[in-house]
Amino acid sequence: PIPRTWQYKIVRMAEEGSQVQAGDFLVQFDPSEVARRLRDEQADLEKVQQEVQRTEAAKASSIQDLELELEEARVAKTKADNKLIESREFEASIKVREAEFEAVLAATRVEMLEGKLAAVREGARLELKLLKDKETFHGQRVRSYQEALAALEVKAPAAGVVIYQTDWNNQKRQVGSTVFVMDKVLSIPDLGTLMVRGQVAEVDAYKVRLGQAVNVTFDAIP
């Protein structure tokens, strides 16, 4: 079975009556539609892969900028804390109050940037996960159509003689025929041993013996 495909057009067949060995070519179905789908999926996969790369680069740059900004804010907080300590020892109350506001502001800024950085990291993780899931989906579709493309050329599973099968109208399958899923296209029986089912006139029945050699001819089959 090929995904989303229910009918197939025969484009090449082994010659009827030819002997084949296991692994020899038997029949090929038109690959154009599957090849088109494969190209579409490959284009979608490449598009998603490029989007993953762009997103990774953009998110990494944003996170790096925030990390730098956070580091600067932590340095500023340390300076504000030190200034507050010095003000409490040597400055007037108004200066102390000003230093306290600066310390609170610096601490708030650090806290805000830490929260923002965590949110950006989580958002980047989720966005990249969605893109990676899309990449996996299209990658699986590409592999599925690659396998389907290979499956459209059927090899003989065993040795035998190529015999074309007939359709509902008793017409043999041939190059150009359209067949559906589960239709029989050809068979490769081993003709080394044959069984013939026939009739013997009652008056001749007593002449038949087990192991007796039999010559068989068919009016309808050359």
C-alpha cells in the first residue's frame, strides 16, 4: 500500500512467459504522482529546517542580550547596595532615603529581568519544540514517499514464469492499464510441476492407471 494512493498505472512489465529469478524485475507503476508528493514534502521539510535555524539564531541572540542586560543590572544592584551601606554610615537621612530607593529599584530591575529571561527561554523552548515536531512530521512523510517510490517497482519474490492476470472483463493487464489496490496484475507460478484437471469418458475409465504417462493438449491455449 502507498499512502493516499488507490489506483496505479502500469508503465512497464516483464514479458509474459519469461522466466524470472527472485529479485528480478516484474512490474513498475507510474511514479509521477508519488514523486510530485515527495518533492512537495522535501520542499516543506527544507522550509521548516530553515525556519528552525532562523528561530534558533534569533532566540539565542535575544537570550544573549537579556543575559547581558541582566548581568549589568546585577552589577548596578551591587553598586546600589554598597552605596546604601556607605550612606547609612556617612550621609544624611535624605541621602540614605535616596540610596534606599535606588537599591529597591535596582533589585526590582534584576527580579524583572530574571523573570523576563526565564519567560523568553521557555517561549523559545516551546516554539522550537513545535518547529522540531513539524520537522519530524515532514521528515517521516519524506521517508514514507521515498519508500513508496521504491515500492512502485516490484521485484519477483521467488523464481517462476510471468503470467499476466485478467481483469473483470477478462482482459489481460498490460502497459497502460490502470489497476486498483488489491487487484492481481500478474503471477509467477513455478511450472516445474503442473496439475491438470480433466475428464475421462466412462467407457475409458478402466484404462486409467496410477503413474500412467499422459499427453495433454489444449485447444484454446497455444
